Amino acid sequence: MIEVIQSKGIGNYETEAAAEVIAADARFNIWFAENMKRKPEKVERCLEILDAGEALLAECAEAVDAFAAGGQREVLRINLWKIRDQLDELRE
């Protein structure tokens, strides 16, 4: 995400969306660590959630790669917002 923020031709909205994904990932990681401490008996479910989070981060990397290959800023922004929302939903 730092690469997105530092990219030439990136707008304020895309920078904001990238920062929001970073924040959503941090919230998810904090939640995950706390949840594992409180409910260690639910390890299998936690691992499923962790896998889902990793898949979203892979999707994020694909969106960034598509933008770097000449994609549109609006498409990148929409994809980043979607990933942010899905990371937040994993904590529900």
C-alpha cells in the first residue's frame, strides 16, 4: 500500500483509500490477536478467518498490480474500499 501512496499520478482519494486499507488491516490484526487470546478453543474458526484475511490482502495486491499496469484510479479506489469493508466485516 505504501507503493500506492508514493505512486506518481495517484490522487488524494486513492491515497486515502490505501491508508484506509492499512488501517483496516491493522484493526483486523489487533482483533485477531485479542480473539485468539480470549477464545483459544475456537482456533479452527480463527484460522478460517485468518485465511479469509490473507485472501483479501492477495486481492489487494492484485488490484495494485492492475493499477500499476495502467489501470484506472477510480477502479483502484473502488477495489480498495471494497477490501477495506471486507476486512472490517471479518471482525463482526
